[in-house]
Amino acid sequence: MWREPWLWMVLGLGLALAEMLLPGFYLLGFAVGAVATGALIWAGLLTSLPAMLCALAALSVLAWLALRRIAGVRRGQRKVWHRDINDN
């Protein structure tokens, strides 16, 4: 069952859809990692479950680091509040 590439693609799509419900980039790295793992299985480069899980972990970390660099907090960036929610 885990050797099916479409299963990993659907898992990645599900994680990407769940990411839309969360306020941050928590699941997007896992989603990219799952889709990339599915692509590697489809290409025939991964055949065993331990290799698939290691690839998922490594690709998820790389995707998270890349997304953090692209869309993350910039150096020196701070949130400045100009008015309080309780101000009327």
C-alpha cells in the first residue's frame, strides 16, 4: 500500500489543504516532502518503506528551510501595533 505513488501525492495534497486552515507554515513543508516522495517512488528510486520515510523527512526539512527563506520572517522585521483592540 505504501509503495503507491498516488497515495503519497494525495497525502501531500491533504496536508496542503489542511495548511490553509492553520495560521502559519506548519504543514506546507510536509506537503511538499510528501509530493516529492511520491514523485521519487513514481520514478522508481524508492522501493522500501524505511527509504520512503527517510526521504519524506529529508525532503520535508529541505522544503521547510526553503520556504522559510523565501516567505519567512525577514531579518529585523517586527510587528508594530499602532492601535490596541480595546481602543474605542
